[in-house]
Amino acid sequence: MISSLLKRFGIGLALILELVLFGILSPYFFTPDNLLNVSLQISITAIIAAGMTLVILTGGIDLSVGSIVACAGVLSTMALKVDVSFALALTFALAAGLLLGAVSGGVAGLFITRFNITPFIVTLALMTVWRGSAFVLTEGRPVWELPDAFALLGGGRILGIPAPTIIMVLVFAVVHVILTYTRFGRYVYAVGGNAEAARLAGINTKRVLFQVYIVSGMLSAVSGILLASRMNSGQPNAGLMYELDVIAAVVVGGTSLTGGRGTVIGTLIGSILIGVLRNGLNLLNVGSYVQQIIVGAVILLAVLLDRLRA
């Protein structure tokens, strides 16, 4: 009985214990400003993690997400500097960023499905390509002097709630509905559970894989645009090591790295758990290097628990 409860609600219980612990240790933890700050801090990587969940559910991996964040942010901010009205420039910016994400996902999906190259190698190559492209486009310099209105997208608030937080909630709601109530969602789980059995059952496994990488790329681009808006600049070095934080959130949330098992709600809880951990350690004045050790240990523990559940 206890074992069954831990399997189903272990990550939720861990988050509750973490909240209680930091609430006791720091009087500032449960203040409204700090909680909103936590939601803002996790929103960028959590949005990427929603797309990464689909990829990992199929048994794949996407290491290019951090570089897409940088390149999409650079492209969108460069588009904003076109000498047209702000509304038209913003349209160009959003289209440019999202198109980059879709192209990256499409290229990854093509090489994985058509040429049978492992996702690790394909996305590792794309990680280098897009990071290099971001530096080439900007000549290593940030894109500055952007319209003030652009900063509202990543830094504005609606009814006191940060705009990126609202976007994050909407993204997770949509992905949850897709995975839970649509045929495509069932196909994603089937491909991750046993790709050959799914193919024999009539599922176009290559199409499913192609589509999940496009979704991952586009959600990474969304985060890149939001991050550029929040900083009000396009930074070619943005998103460094994001792929590790994103994969950590997915794994901590209970999605199996071998595919076929996990939920996007678990990923959201995993993102919150890691975000709360970092925030609580900051409030307790724990050094950044020590934080890396602690977060790494949490990830290792999560993977171990996943293997024990399996």
C-alpha cells in the first residue's frame, strides 16, 4: 500500500516536504513576492521541459534546446529592429523565432527518422550549430535598443501574475490535454513503450517522432523569445546549460528516460521542485557551487528511484 502511494504521489510528497522545510528555515520563503519570483524563474525552462517530455516519452532526447533559446532570442530581437511599426515588427519577431524552432525540430526529426541517426548525436550537432549561428548573427555582441513595449512580454504582469508564468500554465494545460485525450498522445506513449509493436499496430512511428521534435523546438523558441523580452536584449550566450535543467525537471517529474512512462504534470512538479530548491538555497545563502552539487544529487536520486520503480 505504502509502496503504491509512493509510486503515484512520491514527487508531490517530496515537493510538499521541500516547501515545508524552506518555509521553516526562511521567513521570506512564503512571501507573495518570493513565490511569484519562483514561478517567474522556473517558467522559461518549464516551457521547454513540456516539449522535452514528449521527446523523452518516445525514448529520445533533445540537447539543442538551450541553443535554440539563444538563436531564437537573437533572431526575434533582430527582427524587432526592422524599420516598421511595432506591431508588424513584433509579428516578424515572433514568426522568426518560432520558425527557427520548427526548422530545428524538423531537421532533427528528419535525420532521426530518415537516416536512423540516434537523437543524442543529431541534437548534439544542432546544439553546436544554433549556438554558433547565434554568435555569427550578432558577431558575439548582444542585440540592444529594443522597443520598451517588447519587455512587457517577458516582464509584464496580468492581475499581478508574471506573463511568462501564465504562458507556462497554458502550455502545460495544452500539452496535458494532448497527451491525455488525443490520439496523438496515445501514439507518443505507444512509440516510447515499444516502437516496433506500435509500427506493427499501424502507427506511423516516424511521423510521431518528427512531430514531437518540432513541438520541442517550437516551445524552446517560445522560451527564447520570452527570455529575450525579459532581458530586453538578444544574448547569443543565453540558455547555456538549459538542456541539463530541462532534462532534470522531466526526470525528477517521473518520466522514464527509456520512454513510454511519465506525465507532463509530473514534469511541471519536477520543474517547481528544482526551482524551489534553488530559491530556498539562495535564501539560505548557500553558495552556487554547493547548489550545483545538491541539484546533481537530487537528479541522481530521481533516476535511481525511476529504476527501482521500473
